[in-house]
Amino acid sequence: MTNIIAGLIGLALLLGYLGILVWSVNSLPFTLIAAVSVAILLYDFYLSALKRNGLNRR
């Protein structure tokens, strides 16, 4: 459970940091790169959270 909480805190901090960067840079290529990176990050966190809790259905 502590891994999930720590992961959520890390996700929140990274999303806040990238949000500030995307807002200040205001460039479409950078925004797309940040969005793809966040999507991959969220997917990995989702898989890791399920696997650690034994909820993996595959």
C-alpha cells in the first residue's frame, strides 16, 4: 500500500512540474512529448499497481 501512495505522490509532483513547464514553454512539440511521456508513465503505474496488489488478470 505504501508503494501506491508513494507512486501517487510522485505522479502528482511530476504532473505538476511538467504542467508548469508546458505552460511556460507553450510549444506544441514540447506539449506532445510531455503528453506522450505522461501517458506512458500512467500506463506503467497502472500496470505496476495491479501487479503488486495481485490484481493482474492475465
